[in-house]
Amino acid sequence: MVDLISGETRGLRARKITDATCKHFGYQCSDNFKGKPVQIAPYFDADGQLVAQKIRFPDKTFMVTGDISDALPFGSQCWPKTGKKIVVTEGEVDALTMSQVQGNKWPVVSIGCGAGPQIRKYFAKHKEYFNGFDEVVLMFDMDEPGRTASKVAAEVLGARARIAELPLKDANEMLKEGRTEELVNAMWRAKEYRPEGIVDMADLKDAVMARPAHGLSWPFEKLTEMTFGIRLGELYALGAGTGIGKTDFFAQCIQHMAVEHKVPVGVFSLEQATTETATRIAGKLAKKTFHIPDSGWTTEDFDTAWATLMESGKVFLYDSFGNNDWEIVKEKMEYLHHAHGVQYFFLDHLTALAAWQDDERKALEVIMSEMAMLSKKLPCTILFISHLATPEGRSHEEGGRVTIRHFKGSRSIGYWSHYMFALERDQQAATEATRQTTVFRVLKDRYTGRSTGELFYIGYDYDTGMLYETGAPSQSSAKDHGFEDETPGPVREEVF
């Protein structure tokens, strides 16, 4: 049971806030709390339950009773969860003010965190609430922290954000000075937030003259050498036939990023339970096949691997509950970026996001375009798996070579991806060495173009569950990969 205090609902005379306004918000006063007069601002959760109170003392310090982490913005209980416009202020008294000058008829709330570095995480957490309104007018204090907080909040909210300008410090100062008409006009004249995007070339000199830097390494030295590492703002596509090892490759990359580089990672496995994904990642760290029963691992092995993962860069898993809607996935990526600093995302697989659409190809074009914009906007890197179309001749599961046109939605994937990779393996080969050896092929290299067409070989250790660089099992010809010769045939479907 939350230990909340009670007071008297009455107006704030010095602030020119009426009894009716305080009653509307449930804002109270107490003349003797720990020997001091205080004001009490109630905070409610999404279910309308009172979960916290912010207790404000005369010297402007405050304390919180209850758990404000579960609460929506102050005043949310007074209004519908959707609408045309909502005003957001920096403090509770300013929210009372802005509501009062509109007759307490239109949505006004206040943030519960104050203007500071925590503002980005706060709006990311409550973005779903603010998305219920067509316009979100940010009416923060006109000092430097308030102006900075407005811009940060607008970045998180996107196109629906508007920023209001006031001639005085805050909304309540406007009310006390009798400038209520100007205050209302400031709301209606709030400008759509437009991030800075035009750059004078002269300002780029230092960045242009800086030496190109390597990105984060892959778990395979040869791949790092080919690509110069994993860089922010890029898209990496991976395609292969069924059962070739795409998901296994991703699990090893995720473990490498979290443990070796200690960076937070977002994992969106749309057709695999989060428990299985987490088990495979832990297995890569321990070099044990935890997902296979009776494969020689112990509880101690698992506990040690799990503890190491918890101490390293965080891995966040998305439980889709069968919901593979790109808009939801994109929103979760933005939340993880703003709230937890995630800049590297693994998506398995892209095709699932469009499979339920009437026009799969058109849906993939939209998704790829938005993924590319998201990678630059945040910035972040998205590594994704794509399913392949059935090829003519030898199947991919029998070692048939993968080409760009085999990717479902290949036109858009080929256009937007910085790198495109393929895994090829003959699962039906006569020799075990061939069955266990995967060809890793670079289909596209936008960064330098040098690695396009390059390949190396990956082996699989059944005892440890680890992928490792190896040599070719034997000499193979183009015919072994479903081609009559090494000359590529015409690309009938897509041109880049």
C-alpha cells in the first residue's frame, strides 16, 4: 500500500490559481507536513490509479511519496488519452495556469522529471501517451535549461511537436502579470519543431579532414578486414537459405558486440521466443550449446555465462507477441535508443515485417526507406536478415549461389543497404567437411566497393556451437553452386 498524505483542496492565492482549478487536478495544500506548509501534486498511472505525490516545500525543494516511475505526466487523469492538441509544461503550477486560462476544458499536463539530461528518457518512456495527440505543444520555462529541454523533447516526439515562446519566464508569471491573452496566443502560435539540417560547407572542414575511422569489429577477422568494421548510420543485409545458419551468425555477432565492445544491443527476433534467443547468445559466450539438451553443459556453465552477459553491455530483447508491425518495431527502436543508448539493432527477419501486407514488395520499399532514415536520424546501425526467393537450378539449401536478386524485395534492399552479405552451404553434400563449411560472400560494398565479390569460409564446431574462420573444404566450380560458369547471368528483376 502506497503511503500517501492528504491535505485540503484550495486555490493558490499568490499564484492566482483558483479553487476550481486545484479541484479539477486534485492539487492540495497542507499547513503542517513535517512542521512546514506544503503543496501536494497527485500523480496517476495509466489505469487512473493514484501512485505518487510530489510534495513541494516553500523553498521550492520537493520530495516524492509513492512510486512516480509508474506515473503518467501530472494532470493526465483529467483528460482523454487522445485528442487534437495537448500542452506540456515544465512544472505542475504552470500546468494549472495553462488549464485555468482555457477554462479547464482542454488537455494540459506537466512533466514529472524537470528540465535536465533525464528529459530524453522521460519522453521516450511516455511517447506512446503523447502519440495519442495530433499536436504536442511544449511550453517549458524560457531559461536555457527549459529551451534545451524543449528541443530534446521535440526530437523524441517528432513531427507532432510544437514549441511555444513566452515573453516572460513561464506560464504562471504570465498569469500573475495579467497577460493571459498573450499566453493563450503563445499556445496557438507555437511553431512546428524543425531540426537543424542545413550546414555551411565551411563548418565541415574539421570533420572532412579527420582520418576515416574503423568501426566496431566483427567476430570474424576477415570480415572486419573486408568492411573496416561496423559503422553507425549503416544498414547491413544478410541472406541465406533455410537452415544455413543466419540466426546462429547473428547470435555470435550479438554476443561479440555486448561482451567485446560492451555496447547496448537491441535484438528483434520476430519468429523466435526471447528465451531461446537469450539462451543462444549466452551459449556463444560460454562456447556451449545451451539450447541443446544433454550436450555436455552444466548449470554452473550457464550461470557463469549469464552473469558475464549481465555485467557487459546490455542486450534488450523485443517480445513481439506475434505482432510484426514495422511501425511498432520502429517505435521500440527509437525508445531503446533514447532511453537506453542503444545504437546497434539486430532484426531477424525483415521479411516478417511485410509478410502480412497485401503488397509485400511495396511494404518492403517503405520499410527499407524508413530504416535508412532512422539509421541516420538517431544515429544507429541496423543489421537485418532477409528471406530469399526460390532460385532457378540448385537450391540455396544445396549450396546454390545467392545473388542480390534472390532477396525478397531486392530492389529496395539493394538500393538502401550499405552492405549485402550471403551465406551459402550445401547441406546435402557427400562429405561432412563440405556440409559443415559455409561460404560467406559479399554481394555489395557501398563503402569502398573493394570487397564486392570477395568471400571467405566459415566452419561450425558442433561441440562448442561456435562459428570460426576456416579454409575451403575442397575446390569447387561454378556448377557446384548452381551456375554453368563463373559469368553472372542477366539480372532480370532489379537494376541498381
